[in-house]
Amino acid sequence: MHAQPVSFDLASTPLREVNTFLHRQLTEGDQRRFEVHNPDGAHNIAVGLDQPVTVEIHGHAGYYAAGMNKKATVVVHGSAGTGVAENMMSGTVHVKGFASNGAGASAHGGLLVIDGDAGLRCGISLKGGDIVVGGSVGSFSAFMAQAGRMVICGDAGDALGDSLYEAVIYIRGTPRSLGADAQFEPMTDADYQTVDELLKRAGMQHDPKSFKRVASARGLYHWNADANQEY
Amino acid sequence: MCGIVGLLVKKPELKQQLGQLMVPMLIGMTERGPDSAGLAVFAEPLKGAARKLSLYSGLTEDGADFNWHGLTHALKEHLSVDSQIEVKHNHAVLTFDVSPDLVKKWLHEHHPRLHILSTGQTIDLYKDIGTPAEVAERYDFAELTGSHLVGHTRMATESAVTPDRAHPFTAGEDFCLVHNGSLSNPYGVRRMLEPHGIHFDTDNDTEAACRFLEWRLREGDDLETALQKGFEELDGFFTFLMGTPDKLALIRDPFACKPAVVAETDDYVAIASEFRSLAHLPDVKHANVFEPAPEEMYVWNA
């Protein structure tokens, strides 16, 4: 292993070259640590990685940073635009600042950590990934989330967990409202363990006892002709 | 899609650099809006009864060869109005000391194809079709000075690509608005406003929002009250950025469907659809960068 990470400067190197380099097949002895400087809000930085490399982005990333991530660790030392880590399969994506809308949308696996706030629709259609947000999340977060876990250390906007399937949300603060079919449920020992584990992996310190569980009431799973479209 | 940018400088010495700081912001939004661009700049107000109109001759038969000085002579001859004119190709700022309604009525009658971009004591407005870089070059945006400005790059979705349908839109005096998004009830808003004697220049959805908010302000609402009524009446997707002689204001729809990001330092407040347009600003690495929340009002004073 080389001592110093390989450094890319997006002020002088086209992003496509950087992503192509990150996508090449690794062989024994290849450098696995990379830095990206002057991201300046560019879209699609470090998308589609599928090998165990570490990419540190120094500055604010634009849309879809680390999208479709697999196996890699991507750290954004700044904020991330719309759709950070969308459709992640595995690996870790860590945003040190805030994230915009749709963070971790439809992630199948891996861990997304956002130290600051996340925008609207965080974890929409989550399919098995884990998301830990140090701040608050915007409205419609975890909408139709199917599997996976979401830990929210702050508050949530409107309609948290609307039309939830089997994903579970743990929230420390207060949602402005719960979505259709989402309900608070008692925390079990397994839930406390889950929160503890996810907080530790995210490097955040809170008492798991201060979190509440939100999950699906499963009332939408079956058509109810008597409900008059009211759920 | 469209791009919006706004810049307000907090230190008097930066007023000279307003245009220079803004041009890369506007060009940074080219991918979001390559078909037209424009901006409104707010500078020192004219004194007394003086008013100015920003005019666009690109839709007239003569285009950029429009006889601007003939226009000032004709105003003198027909209306006994003394006026000064500053010309940049197909654009001119006409300044005079009488009621702007008198001059505008005359212009509508004698030069119906001459487009009135803005009216007021502080606002100058430029907009045209072309890439943001082309439009900025055409009108020397880098040379503009003032305390704050509002800019836009357009990718048309709701009406044709023409100079008069580019943004910013204006209504009344010293008020402008740019829009990223699409309204779903612009015709309802128009039908509500037209009986109040409010006339529309185009079929563009943004013009409905602009004229609605200016109407509320003219009816005596303060900016915050007018914006609250905007949330109630305007349906659709929007990030709106508005300019008045002493304020920039920003609102986003409840679903935050269209982006916005703000960078604030001791020297400036800069607003853009995306951080890409803020990345070049001085000391932006130490700026307070944040995303404005949906359904909140953000108002910055010049």
C-alpha cells in the first residue's frame, strides 16, 4: 500500500476521468485510497464504485454523489446535493455536512451517515440499506420504505414513514406528522441494540433509550373496501 | 428545469464588483438553463419623480438597429418629455421625469413591438435568448454595479423560447421575480387578476406569480404577507427569488421540488439553484452554506 492517497483536483481534471479511474479493476498492490479536491458542487462524483476503495471528497458535492455505491467508502467533507448514495448496494457513505433531498433513496444495502440535516424524502423507497442522520430529516422521509433501518437523531417533517412496508425508523426527536399507516411502537431490547449498533457505526453518541420506534401498522397491505380510502 | 441566482453585497465597496461576481454564477447554471438568460440589478434610486424604463428592441422590425435617439426626439416632440437614453445594442435604459404611465402608453401606441422590460427608480433589467455566457457578453453583465441582483437561466417548459418569456418578470415598479419550476394554476390566477385591471404581456406561468405578488404589495401587504398569500394561491412547483429596491426574498414550494442553496459571509449573501454556481465566490469555503427549507420565507435586506 502507498502511504499517501492518490489525489484528484476537479479544478483541473475532468470528472469523467476521475470516475473512470475509480472504476478500473483493482489488482494486488493498487492504491485504494483517493482524495477529490475542489468538487465545487459537481454532479455524479464517485458514482458506481464497486470495489473496496476509500474516496474522500473535500468540499461540497453536487447531485448523486456516491450513487449506486458498492463496497466502497465515500466521505464527503462538506454538504451533498440531491440523491446522495441513491440506490447504494453496500459500503459506506458519510456526509459530514448536510444532505439535500432524496438522500439514500432506494438504497438496497450499506450505511449512509449524514452528520447534519437531511432534506425531504430521505430514505424514500429504502430497500435494505441503513441510514443514520445526526440532525433532522425533511418531509416524506422513508416514504414507501420496504426494508432497512433509519435512525434520526433530530426531528422529522411531515408524513414520516408514509405507506411504510417493513423498514423501521428510530427517531429521537419529534415528527411533525406521521404518514399514512406509520405508527409508534414500543421499543424492544432488539431495537435498543439496533440503535446502539447503528449509532456506534455512525460515530454518534446518544442514549438509545431516547429513541422511539416507528413502523408500519400494515393496514395498507390489504385492500379494505370499508375504509372509504381513509387510512 | 431552470437556474436561479441572486447576490446581495453587504459592503458598499463591493457594489462595484456586483456584476463581476455574478457572471460566473449565471454561467454556472447553463446546464439548468441554456436557452435564455436574464437579470435585474438594483442600484442607487433615481431622485425625485425620475423614472427609468428598461427597453428591448429585439422584437421590433429594426432589432438592434432600432433608432433609440429617434425615440427620445419623438418623446420630446409628442409629449414634451425630456429623456436620456443609454443604449446597449437592442437594449436601452430610458430615463425621464414624468409619469411612467404616460410614456408607456405612448410607447404602446407608437412602438407596440418595443418590449418594456422594467419600470422604476432602482431597477435595470436585461433578458434575451441565448446561452447565459452569450447573454452576459451581449449586455456586459460583468460591468454592472449595484447592491443586489436577481438572475435566471431558462430551460423552457411552460411557454415558448422568446426574449419576452425569459426571466426575470416584472410588474409595477421596482419589483421582479424569477422562477424555477412550473405552476399548475397560472390561468386561474390570471382570471382572478384580470378583473382588477391587471394586464399580462405573455402566456408564461411565472408572469402570473409575478403579477399576483406585485398586486398584493400594491394593495398594501408587506412582503411577508404577500408571500404568505402566494403560498395559499399559487399551486405547483416553485423556487421563487424576488427583488425589491432594498430586499431579496426567496420561497420554495412545500415539496421543495426545485432546489436552492444559500452561501452567506460577512460580505455577501449568494443564492443559487445549486452550489456549482457559488463555488467561485470569494472565501466561500468559510461561508455559512445552507439549504432553504420549503414553505419558509427568506428575506435579506440590502
